[in-house]
Amino acid sequence: MSASTPQDLSALIQAMTSSVAPDNAQNLLTASQWEMLAPYLVPVNLSGSEVLFAEGTLDRNLYMVESGSLSVHYQDSKERIRLALVGPGSLVGEGAFFAHRPRRATVQAAAPSRLWCLTAMRYSELANRQPALGLALVTMAGQVLARRSADSRRRVAST
């Protein structure tokens, strides 16, 4: 994607600002920071039941949820176990983004969903060019990780 291509993040910003979920990502960005962030994000549209990533995957992509609903689950020897539902205004992928480890769970669309992807490589580029914005983004992701870690039912849902 070209850095000169403007993207409309208004629905994502609204989701991040209005979410009341216990593990939401608080919108810590100013309007100008959202504008700077836009060229680094790639939109991802998922149909219902489409897998975003599977347990064990090695990528470090971080996803911001604009709309829809995502099921976080893993498969044990007996059955598939749902760990959490993640909705608009939250993130997925924060665990691997920070830990450089394989995904701990599978994330699958429970309903048609729109997300915005920030790859680790694009994050590094952004953090080098806009350090304050890079810090604000890791703070948002860290808040989500901390909230999920504090809730014993959702702790294992950090992907």
C-alpha cells in the first residue's frame, strides 16, 4: 500500500473510542496520530467462520477490530474450547506481537468482521519514524494484554 493512499479509519476510531468491553483498547491516539498511523495499516475483511490465524502460527501481526466478532479458541484432545469473544474496539494478536512466540490460540470470525492489521515490520518502521506514536500503540496493546492477564477466564486468550 502506498503511504500516499488515504484510508478512512473513522469507523475504527469510533469503535476504539466507544467500546465498553473489559478488554478494550483505550484510544490513546490524537486525530493527527491516527492520520499518521493510517498508511501503516492494512484492512482485513473476514467472512463468518473465516480463520484469521491458527494456534501455533509464527507471525507477529497486531489487529485492531473495527467491527464484527471474533472467537478465540484452542483445540484440546477432546474438543474445541472457546476462550473469549473479541469485539469492536479491541485488539487481537497482542501476545505474539510482544512475545515473539507462536500464537497461543486460533482466532476465527464469529460474524463478518473488519480489522486493521499492523505487521511487526511496519510497526518497526513506524516506531523509527514516529516514536511517540509507536509508544502510544504499544501502550494500547499493553493495556489489552494486562486486562486479559488480570482476568483468569480471559488470561489464556492473549494471542
